[in-house]
Amino acid sequence: MSREEKKNEILRAAGQVFFSKGFEKTKIEDVAKQAGIGKGTVYEYFESKLQLFEEMIAYYHQDIIDSLCEALARWENIGDKIKAYAQFMTEMISNHIHLFELMADSRVMAREMGAMILESNIRMGDVLLEIVTEAMSKGELRLDLEPRLITSTILGTVNQYCSLKIMFSEPESQEIDYDRLVDAVMRGVGAEVG
């Protein structure tokens, strides 16, 4: 196994431990045990628990962006891409909702995870901006709006709506009608057909 592969293995193990125990309750020994290595091996790659945590956040952040790009690449038209983005965000929020509880209990996690969420929104915005620009060139979106405004409209609408449905709704009302969500966005920023 290469040094890079070993480091990534440690980062994945760190994610499992940090995401289940939180920053303060996690020990380097816990991460080493999860990775099936000795504590000293972790320190060969990371100087401190904080450095390990920060690099683990960056590792998972890149994984999220890569997964989003893969999800969007499967579709041709902007409506399908918006729907795929909404489904991606819903799944991501649903799978990581426990992190918000951990963030509430940890100043370090709140700071680092908050920074990661902000950075993710910026990077997701950049991914969506490319898609919006392409859709505008194909005549799928209004040309009288600036691309960043359209991108912000999509990003804000999807993130807010999906987050609220998952985090604050009763389980029976968490189901999201993605077609209606896409329709609402497209009525605002989509090009008129006909």
C-alpha cells in the first residue's frame, strides 16, 4: 500500500470515529484501532488530533464534490441536473444529520464543520455555475439573468427546501416532490419555451 493510500485509510477511519464520537471524545488510539494500525503510525502521518481532524474534513469535502460531479454528469438537461442535485443534497443531509448534533456539542467541530459547509456551498456553487453556463448556451435558461444569480437561486432553493424537509419535518412529511421543486425553480429561471 502506498503512503497516500495508507493516509487515506487513516482519514476514512478518522471520519468514522470523529463522526460517531465527536472531536473531544475521540482519541488517536480510537482512530488507530479503527484503521487496524498502531497509534505511532497515525503520528507518522499527522502531528496532532486537530491536524488529523482538519485533513479528514478536507478529505470528505473533496469526496462530496467528486460525488456531486458524478451525479450531475449522468444527465443532459438542466431540469434533470437540478433534480439530481436536489436528490444528492437530500441524501447527503439525511446521511449526515447526526453531525449537526455533534456540532452543537463541540466548539471545534462546530468551527471546522461550519467552515467545511461554507466551503462546500462555495465549491458546489462553482460546479453549478458551470452547469448553468452550459444550460444558458443551450437556451435552457433565461439569458437576461446573470449566471451567478441563477446559480444562487438553484443552490439556495434546493438547499433550504431539502434541509428544512429533512431536519425539521415530521417523518411522514419528509418526502420531497423533486419534480415540483424543479418546476418551481425553472418557472423562475428557465427559458420560455415556444
